[in-house]
Amino acid sequence: LSSRAYHCELSGDAELAEATRAELGALVTEPPQNEGLPYAPMQDWQEMAEQPLPWLIDSWLLQDTVTVLGGRGGHGKGLLALALSLSVMQGRELLAGFCPSGAGRVLFLSYEDAAVILAKRIQAVAAHYRLDRENLGAVLRDNLHLLDRPRPLAEMDRSKNVIPTPFYSELLEEARRMRPSMIVVDHLRSAGGGLNGSDPAAMGVVLGLLGELAKESGAAVLVLAHLKKGADADPDPGNVRGASSVTDEARGAWEIRRTGSDVTLTRTKSNHAQEGVSVKLRLVECAGSVCLETAGPVFRDPEMLIPEVVAWFKANPDAHVNPSGVLNGRGRNATDLLASVNAVHPWARPTDITAAIRSMISSGRLSVQTTRTPDRHTTETLALDPDFSEVFDDDDTPF
């Protein structure tokens, strides 16, 4: 067409030349589309930023990521992993402070203990926490996928490169299909097969494979590991054997230490939660085996949070907070309310603050109002009742 227009001009046919140019201009060439790389759309980044993190266990186990639990032999790593697994399978809290977001499947790779050993430990947990045996049997049938003779995940080829094994490829496909909530690897050294457990490069490859397993399955992967010789007296992510790569690749790290029957679990590394948080646990004998329990009561009285909630609403009278905003992590104001309460009560979880809000709604301290957003959608928001705008003692009457 371009050539025709040119020759029409040379021949003096201006009308045909103009028509040809118009025809040429009507042709729209679409830019080439790159369909090979799955780019993540980020145009809605603000809405994405307000989405809650996919915690399987709030502040401890995050889905799609790897967490390393380090500890010496006999200090309770396996007992803790089993207790958390049973919590996830049932969708209920066993150890106080470790409540799962819901019930789900657990893929358990037990390199050290046979099924009969785990059965005895489960029996101890069931007896200590008075779990319904028949119901627990159904839960284990449906949600526990135990491999008590798993093969290594990585090996060294003839060129001394660390590569995934055929078993790892099979495991990856199974995890993609199953979509477990949690994957336990007990433990790292055995998962690496004949690899040097103190070799940072080799263990880094193994952690990389576990990271792929987490992302492809959506599971929270908990990997048990030994501490290196000469580990610091204080909990530190660098205490894990092969630490320079193991804890670099992992998004979270815990350390468990035992003194007699007392056990302390410390969060030594987290990309998304406060580090240095410790939880006191205790070993208890039950039904011919042992299990873990929380050492001492954990107070989570939502009523304790009400003064801080009232103070925040007084300081932010025009703020928009949906009744379920704190629980679901929706909105900047809800996030700010959570942070304000946590500044006074670090133990308070979104579920605790939501319980306090519901209590205030029931008592009339907060009211639920319907408003319209700028795009004319209706939404619910919380407002502090004027009659309850102050914090009163139990014996005071606000009128």
C-alpha cells in the first residue's frame, strides 16, 4: 500500500494516493505479546498490600514458605512438629498460642522415626489433651499423609553437582496434586542423603528445593535441623548446622532448648513477624510416651483490650473500620487499630481484637453503621457510641 501511494503521487493521481494512505492508516499493528513469562499484575498494588499474609499459624508458620526448627537431639523438635501437625489436621489449638487458621492436610516426611513411634506419641497427645479417639482416627485417615521411609531429596552427580533426586520430583508432583496445608521434614540432614550436612552450598540447594516445594504446593514447610557444634549459648539463627545457607534460604527460623522437663521455643528469624519471641513449653509423660504442653496459663481475655480499642476510636473518629477488617486485615485503619492495640498488648492477635470488638458491639459501645463509598458501594463501618466514649470502671454507669 505504501508503494502504491508513492506511485500514485508520481503519476499525478492525488485522489487515489490519498485513499491509499487512508487504507494504510486503518491498519493497526498490535504490539507483540510476550506469552512466555508469567508476569504478576501489579496495577492493583494498594489492594494487594492490604491483603492479610497467609499465616497457617499466626506469626509462626507462613504458607508458601520454609521455616527451620533447630535444636539438639532430644530437645523436643519432633514432639513440637507432631503437636503442630495434629493442630493443623484438626483445625484446633493444642499448644496455647499456636492456633491454625483452619483444618488441612499434613504431608509428613519422617526420616528418623517409624510409624509405630509416631503412633505412640499421638497416643500420648490424645490422652493428655483428651481427644476423641474415634474422631482422631478419622482425622488421621483423611489429613495425615505419612512417609516413614522417605528417600533423599537431593544427591550429588558425577560432576559433584547437587541435583534433585527422582523421589523429589515425585514428591513435588504429589504435593502439587494434594495441596497440603503443612509439610514436615524430619529432618534436614537425612533429607540431604549423603550430602555433607555442614556444607552451606549443598544444604542451600536442599533448602532451595524445599522452597520450591512450598511455593508449588502452597504449604507451610517446617524443616527440623540439628544445631552445629559450638552453637552460641543464646538462641540465634546462626546456630543451625549449615547455617550460612540454611537460614538464608528459609523465611523463618526457630530454636528449641530443653532444661529437664522445661522447654523454650524462640523465634530467631522471621521476615514477617517479631523476632526474639519465646514461648515456654513443658515435657509431660502420658500413656507410655511424652508430649508437649504449654508451661503455664496464657491469658487472652479480649475484655482487656477494650480500653485500647476505645482510645483508638476516640483518637480517630472519622476512621473507617469494617467489623471484620481487623480479622481479615482489610484497610489501613484496621491495620492501624491492630498496631495500636499490639503496642500495649503484644499478645493480642487479630482474633482477640475482633472478639473485643464483637463484645463492644453486643454491649452497645460500638455500633455498626452502613455507609457509601465514593464509588457508591455500600459498606459497614464501626462507630463509637457517644454514651460509651469514655472508659468506665465496672461500678460506673455512663449516664
